[in-house]
Amino acid sequence: MTKLHSETLGQGKPIVLVHGWAMHSGVWRDFAEALAQHYQVTCIDLPGHGRSDKISPFTLEQISAALASSLPEQPCCWLGWSLGATVVLDIAERFPERVNSLILLAGNPLFAQAETWPGMDARLLAMFADGLGKNCQATLSRFLALQVSGLADYKVLLKELKESVFERDAPDTLILQGGLDILTQSDLRPAMSRLKCPVSVILGGKDTLIPVSVGKQLLQLNAGCEVNILDKAGHVPFLSHQQEVLTIISRFLV
């Protein structure tokens, strides 16, 4: 079995935090500690990220199975950010008995833009993929900058994001490419439409990766989900607008 690194804080209703592409669970640190004042919070490193063992191939099916087998079998709330939102949607589809609610933070069931669906420009995803083989560190730095661009405290947030991400070695190129492949190719819209559990979506009005217009599309897929828009947030609302995100979660998990 693939050994995944996780850390659990606090007591209360269980919430699992699943990070985004090229990251590790350390990116949650301040947010997780604040959330753990009221909940039992588990932060887990995706396979091949942070302190977790690698898996091969790095596919959505393998990732979901590894996470499900690495954590207690109790049903819980799964909060996924960016790529993590794709992962938790897949877990809800494959292991519905493990999920009692979902929080999609700056996520999109179809990450790459399609003709009738708002998403990240596929050409930009391709540029990141191309850059990995040339200069991985520079490519990751550009990706981090994109996540906070346009925000008032851009420099402070970027410094904080870089410090937390780069405290661990980056995943290897095959893992990073696998993550981009998942973002480029996965279409979890059918899974979103079939969800039976409560779903909360949190989007940033200034997110350069996830167009805020995806919120209306998600409501058409699943009329039972709630969509929350933080007008001044970008792609990392748990960092830039921590209190607002905590308030949404506490209201959702009453």
C-alpha cells in the first residue's frame, strides 16, 4: 500500500484537506490550525508530494484509491482546493460511503476551458507542461504568481505562498506532468451532477485560473449545491480571505 503522510489537528466533525497541484499539506498550516479550533482537521500529502510515497501511474483513479485506503473509514467532509477539488469529486464518485459532504475551494469539475464550459485556457496549461522539462523551479514560481495576481496584497501573499510550498522538495517531473494531465483531461461534471451529499463551492472573484462564471454552471449541474463568491479573492482564498472561508465552512457544516 502507498504510504501517504498526513497530520490531524483538533476535535469535532472530521474534515480532510486535499491540496492543489505541485503543493503539499504544509500550504494549509495557518488555515488548518484555525479550522481545528472547531473541527478535527486532517491534512494529507497527495502521492509523490511532500512526504508521501509516489504512485505510478499518477492517475486520478490511483490517487483516490490511495487517499481512501490511507485514512480512517469514517465518512467525513472532504475539502479540495484546485486539483484537490478534482480529487475529492472523484473520491465522492468512487467511494460515496466515505463522503458526507464536499467543499470545492477554487475548483472546477472541468478544469480546462471547453467550448461551452468556462475554465483555464488549455494553451496556458500546455505552456506549464512544456516549462516543466526546461526549468521546473521557474515554472512553479510562475504558477504560484498566477494564483495571487491582481490582488491588493500580491507581494505579501506570493512570499507566504512560496515559503510554504518550497519548504519541501517539488514533486518529480513525471508526477507534476501527471497532475497537469489530470487537470487537462478529467471531466468530473457527470460526477458533480450525481452527487447526493451536500456540496459547498467557494470561488474567488479575481481568480485567474477558475472563472467565477463557473458558479452558475455548477448550479445547473447540481441545483442542490451552494455557491459562494468572494469578490476580492483569487485562487488561494484560504490564504487571502481566511476568516471569510472559515465562516462559510462553519455555516455549511452546522
